[in-house]
Amino acid sequence: MPPKAKYTREEIIQKAFELTRKKGIDAVVARELGKELGTSSSPIFTAFKNMEEVQKEVRKVALQEFESYVRDALNYTPAFKYVGLKMIEFAMKEPKLFQLVYMREHDGNQTYAMLIEELGDTVEVCIEVMQKDYDLSREEAELLFGQVWLHTFGICVLVAGKVCRLTPEEISEMLSVEFQGTLMLIKSKTFQTVPVNGPNDIVK
């Protein structure tokens, strides 16, 4: 008969989440987590198969934390800008959680479209709002969302990594300029990929 767990899975996950919040997911190793629990690492492996399983559960909690930031997006106009502002706020206030949710290394096969899919239901809400408010096709709304999200992600990386400090006014202006510029380009029907030509024509 397996030993009775000294700590529940939920208690271990919560403590691992708190450790991630302070030090990042790389700190969630058996010894460190055991210290946080005030015990050895044995209770962890009674409740979980390995530390990878613990880290996977922590990421789920981190995603839920982010979703709590944008849950009421439809109460604001424009909803997609609100989502962008809250995403940047999340990166500012919870840099370690942002890095866990959005800056994980993959195996090299992860495409940008796959990354967007990981964002969940928030994407669909924003795309539907864009279609309705700006009379866009599904394809146009997806293009607009993808470009604006990429710009927003870049700002998040800057603030999460403490590369520079940005004021709320600067962030709001950056998001508006990117959104309006991309929308105008899409509406003009003149978008085209411009190659970079040079001696070796390496960059396309």
C-alpha cells in the first residue's frame, strides 16, 4: 500500500506556484520545493511522478492567473486593446509567470500560428469583435490580430525583462499606432511582402 501523502497535490502545486512567482520555473526543483514545504522531497514524489509533472501543473495555474486579468474584456471598448494593456500589466506585475506562460523554449517546430492557438478563447473573442466593429473578413481579422499581438508581445518582453521602463501613456500610444496603422494597410488592400535584395539575396 503506497504511503499516505503528507501534502495534497493542490498544496504542492500552490507552493510551487509561489516559488515560480518569486524565482522562476527553473527554481522549481525537488530540493527547493521541499524547502518551501518545510520537508524533504519525498512528499512531492508521493503525489507526482516527477518534477516535470509539477511544472506542467504550475503552468496551468499561471495561465489561469493571466486569464483572470482579461476575463472582463468584453466590458471594455475596444476589447482587444484592453486585452493588450492587461497582458502588458501581467508582464510588469508577474514577470516570472509571463516568462513561464509565453517565453518557453520549444522543440523548434512551433509555428507562430501554433503560438497564437495557445492563447485560447481570448483570441476568438478579439477576432470576432474586430470583424464586427471594423467590417473585416475572418482572414483580415486574423491578420490584424496576429500583427497587433506580435507588437504587444514585444512590449511585454521589454517590461518583463526590465529592459526599459514605459509609462501607461506610452504603452497606450504604441498599441494605438500599431493597430491603426495595420488596420489602414489592410483596408487599403495594398499589403504586399517586400523582399530585401542584396548581393546574395539571402533575406526574402
